[in-house]
Amino acid sequence: MPEPTKIFISSAAQDRLRPLRGNLHRLLMEMEHRPLMYEKDFGPWPPEQLVENCLKYVEMSDIFLLFISDKAGNYSQYYKATITHCEFQKAYQCNKYIIVFVEDYIYDLFWYEIRLIIGEMLKSYKETFGTNPDNYFEIAKEAWEKHPKKKEHENIEPYIWGFMYDIYIKGHYLEKISFGMDPSRTIKRYFSDLFRRGSKYLAFEGTIEEQLQEGPIYKKHADFTSKIISYIKNGELINPRLFLEYLQRFLKNGIIYSQPHTMFETELGAYESCSGTTLYKKKGDLLTLVSVSGMASDENKTYPLEDRSSYSVQAFHSQSGQELFFSEEKQQFYLSIRTGNYVISFHYPVESYWSIEKVQGFKDDVMRDIMESESALYRDFAIQLLGGIR
């Protein structure tokens, strides 16, 4: 079922804006949108609850409409900003689509005069103090006090100029509008343009959603990459145990399927997160233990390269360079992989009983689901890293 667009209407609470806000609210309702306007769709609340509750509705919205005239609105001592400014800042932080309408004569004064004066004063401030001020309001107030048109426009509250400069510096377009005229045509034109632009992305909706979901995974992988590289120095592994322990954290549990993604898909069982790892290195005719992590044993310090009873030796001689083994006694899979002069083995306990016959019958399925899990991002990078060092 179609869901209406939630549009937050923000402005200072001043009488001359009431007709505009009311007409806009009716227009949005007629367009089958869901307007969110204080004292019409939510509120009123006690003063101590006002800001926080308004910000919750900003966060709920899809589009944020802001109207600026000559009044700044109620000031919050806690936030050191007006409520309207707090609403804009929340919309900015939440990446809402923001449309700012400024009354025509306010716009002209700001864009062609006040904006330039504030810019010069900020430049001078930075040259003097080496940094920008915490906000623009004192400088904006000073700029307005010196402006020759101040007496002509005593009704304009100085806070407005700092607020508008904040909007401008954040990269939002200011739309000039006459509040004495019906704004419906301008609003409709904006929404039509928004729909036109949004329609271009509908064909890529699936891809965009997939990338948004995978974003945190790649961020996690980037952090992992940076950390694990720190254990390599001058082409050598400087702290192999920490290297293995850090890698082991990322090797999580999973489920094994037969005929996955078909109508005959069957869940065969599950394996637990990696319980331990071993790392061996070829030295002459031996595989010599470098280090272990977790519950892996460090009893076997070396294996002759002729000892085919060793999982690590078998993996070293394997044509594919990777082998899956199973201990029925320990109920544990061993994934052993050769990389350069190293053989690294990962130990995965199973969650329910498996027999040797079951493993042999579904070995390819077990191998596939362990090798292609999300953990492969981390395991494969570490393996490639080991293959390139001494």
C-alpha cells in the first residue's frame, strides 16, 4: 500500500506566517502527503518538552520545509539556539531533504549584502585567532548593528542572519519567495522536480539497498585490514599469536545446506565459530609450528613433509592448496590452506553430531558454505597477506 510522504513544516511562531502555514498544510493534504506541523499534527507540549518532541517529529519526516522571515523564534538556553534552528540542525544531521524559503526582502539583504560582510568578518576573525568562532551569531549581530539599513528594518531580529549563514555554509539553497503571495505553485514545482529526480533512481533501487546493507560490512573489513597489517613489519610476521587471535575473532559460525537456493534446499547442520587456529611454516624438509590461537594445541612442533598423517602436510602437498578434514572423535572440521611457505588451519566445531560418512557424502557442501561465508572476507585477506611474507 502506498505510504504518504511525511513533510515537516518549520518556521518561527509569528502571526504573519500563520496564513501561509495554514494554506500550505491544506495544500499538502490535498496532494495526499502527510504534513507535520506544530499544534496542527502534534503538540502542544510543556516548554521543557517542546524541543525534544519537535526533533522527534523532524526525525520521522521525509522532507523538511523551512520558512524564514524577520523573526528568529523562541530561544532555547539549553541548546543556545532557537527552536527553529534546532529543527533545521536535526534535519541536517539526519540527511533529510531540506527546502528553505526566505521572504524576498530578507533574502536580498542577506544574499547581496549581509552574507558578504559576515564572510569578510569571519576571515578577519580567523586571521586574528587562528580558528573560526563556535557560531556565527555574534559576528552576524555585529554585522547587522553596523549596517546602514538596520534602522529601516528594525523588525528584523539579528539572529536571522547567523541562522541563514549557517544554512548557506552547510550548502543548502535558499529559495526567494514573497510571503504575500500563494506559495502553492512554487511548492508544487519543487515537488515535481523532486519526483523527476527521484524517478531516475527507482530502476537502481535494489542495487542501492544492497549497497546500503553491505556498507557496514565493508567498513568493518576496512578496520580489520588496517589492524591485521600492523602485525607485519619489514616483510615478516612480528607477533604471530596476536595475528591469529585477532583473525579468529572474525571467523563466525554458519549453516551448511545441500542444494542451496533451490526448491530442494535442505539444512544439513551448523558449525560453531572458529575455536582455534594453527600456523605452520616450511623450513627445509619440515613444517614447523609458528603459533596457535584459541583452543588449538601446540603439542606438534614439527611435521616432516613426508608425514601424510598430518592435515597441514596434506594441505601443503594439495594441488588446490586447500583441504577440509574432519575428526569424528572431536566433532570438528579442519580447514587447512597453503599460502606461500605457510599452512594455516582453522578449527570449526559442529553443533550436532556428524559421522564420517555424512561428511564424506556432503564434503563439497561443507567446504562451499565455510569458504563462501561472510568470514571469507577476513580469512582470505589474511591468507593472501601470509602468502606474500617471508
